[in-house]
Amino acid sequence: MPKFEPKIIQKEIESGKIWPVYWFFGEEQMKMRELLKRVRKSLFGGDAEKPVPGAFSFQETILDAAEVGVGEVLDAAHTLSLVGGARLVVVKQAHLLKQPEGLASLLGPARKKEEIDSVVVFLSKDLDQRKKFSKLLTEKAACVDCEEIYENDRDAWIQYLAKRRGIELTAEEGTLLRTMDPWSLDILEREVEKLELAAPSDRIGVLLGGAGQSTHSEQFVEDFFTRQLVPSLSQVEGLSAEPEVALPLLGLLNWNARTLGLYLKDQRDRTRELKLGSFLQDKFNRYARLWTLEEVIRLESRLREVDFTLKQTPKLPLGAWSGLVMEFNHL
């Protein structure tokens, strides 16, 4: 059986189909937690947002492979639940398990949850394809690659987490969340939590690293992409002195450049590959009148150079920002 996509496993669980063994692996810890929640909810009902209190509860056992071996996992899986139904065993850091071949007896096909005595969920950083047991897992267990989120899929996760917090995002807020660097679901969740606590007028500033910076940052993006030299240069000194604002703003500039490039490519090829809301459509339509596709491609390259300069070299930020502005703007 090949590795599964998370959405396929979600549909199986919702239909009442459960595997005796799940192996969730990859970089995105939140994906693993979300899948585990769904397994737990299917077995125990209710919201099941959090594990049952206590390491050894009536229905659930939580183990850490850094502290236990295969024998303890088997014992937990074979222990009957005192309240009936299936028992859930969660094994963290599963990649640390030694001699995992001993787990083969737990493997088997997916069945109706009423037919299963125990479900073991392994949480691992990887699935080492060089190991013989990994081949067995992919054939007889549900292995789910919780890989990093591709940029095209970020919007769906942003809206999902915002909706879960009861937040309606503006187009600008969505753009800032989409262009964070580094980017992961855990980082995204923390930023959305900040928005939940912030006043509506401060939310963009919170994402940029300080509530007082939102107006200046938005204005800089507008001035830069409408190619106004003097207004852009007037803000450079402040940016160079505040890296907590400058670095997120650099990510925002990069996203705008990449999106503008796609917009111009659509215009050139007479296609509609880029899907934008009305606000962003109007914005990039204005920018597109002032830029060529070749200029935007060169801008993306320069932004990568500035990012490297700010993060990896001792060069003065003021020179990097000034050079960028003067290269691409004019009186």
C-alpha cells in the first residue's frame, strides 16, 4: 500500500474506517496533531481535542520512544480498555525505536472501528526507506507524509486556522501570513493567536513586528511598486534600523514581486493562471502598468541577494536597502 495523503486518511476516518497502525511522519507537527485528533475523535467520540489526562488512562496510553522499547509498545497495545472499545496508543519520536520489526504483529488492513481492539499511532520525523521494516509499514499500515506546506496550499490553512479562532482576515493580513519567512503551520498558528488578541486596528502591525509600523510598511510597499524614489528612500533609514520590521517586510516585497511576475505573465500569454480577489486584482493591475516582466524577474533575484546580505553578512543594512530602492525606482 503506498503512502497516503492526509486528506485521504481524514475521509477514511470520517467514514468509520480505521487502521490498526498509523505512521505519521514529516516536518509539519501540526498535521500530525490534526490527524491524531481525528483518530481520537473517531474512537472516543466528542471533540477529543486533548489527550485523556494521565500517561496510562482508561482508553489511551502515551509513550515516548526515547524512553521505551518495542516491548512496552506491544504491551500497551494488547492491554484491554477497562471501559470497552478500542485502546489508543500514541508513540512519540517513533524514529528512535530500536528493532521495530517486533511491531509486525500489530499491522493489518483497515477495518470498521468496532472490529479493532487497539490503534497505535506512531509520530516520527521520517520514514527511513532503507530499512526493511519501512517497506512492511508502507504495505500494511497507513503511512502519512506530513510534509511542509507548498505555497499554493498556504491560503487554505490560513483560512482554516483563522476560522477556528473566529477571525475574518483582510486581504493584507492574508498576504502577510502567506509570506512569512520561515513558514510552518506551528508558526502560522502562533501568529493567528496574536491576531485573536490584538485590536483590529493593530493586527497588521502585530504581523509586521510592531503595531506602530503597519502604516509605514504598507506605504513603503505601495511607494516601491509604484516606483516613487523620494518617498521610498525617505523610509529606508527607519527600515535599516529596525530588523524586526525590515525582515518581514522583505518577505512581503518578495511575495508582491512574485505575484506581479505571475500577473504580467498572464497578461503576456493571455491566460488566467493567477487567481486574485478584487482588492489584489486592482492593486496588481496598477503595478503592472509600471513594470515589465524582465524587471520583476531581476527584482526577485535582487531581493534574494538583499535577504542574504541582511541575514548572513556584516554589511550595513542601510546600503542594502538604499541600493535596492535606487535600482528599481525613479523620479
